[in-house]
Amino acid sequence: MLEVTDVSAAACCAPLVREPLTAGEAEQLATSMKALADPTRLRLLSIVAASENAEACVCDLIEPVGLSQPTVSHHLKVLMTAGFLERSKRGTWAYYKLVPGALDRISQLLVAS
């Protein structure tokens, strides 16, 4: 008589090879990914990242995305809240700068070690 082995049990009980996300990390990652899940925000982030010193004035971000200043400001605020951008005021204009390492954190969490 042939003996049948249960291969599904071995796959089911495979040990972890690295630490999974904690609940807090998962919550933070979800917030970050929600911020990036919008095409306009991805474009804004890309424009800022491609600008000299990874910094751009809000006045330079309105025309490329074809939206009003209040709408662009809303999207920039979402990116700031998610930790991708920081803001500084110079006169009447706001400048947005890419937070060093912000995009690296996302990729490190998603790529298997």
C-alpha cells in the first residue's frame, strides 16, 4: 500500500525567516500607502523629488498637475502628514522638500530581507 504524506502541513508550519510587521508598523504603512495611492500625489512627489535639492515651491507645482492651488495644497498636506514632505515658508510662498529616507522606509518594508 502507498503511504501518503501531508505536504500542506510542512508549508503551513514553515518558520518565519524575518520579523513580520507589527500592528503599529502596518498602520503606519497603510497610511503611507493611502497617501501614495493617488495619481496626483504621486506626480507631486515625483516633481518635488526631481527638483533641485528635492525641493519645490507650491507655485511651481500647480501648473504641472493642472489643479487649483487649494487642491494642490490639500494633496501636499496629505503627503506631509504621511511623512513624505516637509514644508517651509519663504515670504508668501510655501516650499516643499522631500523628507530624506521617506521613500526608502516604504521600500524596505515591502522588500523581503
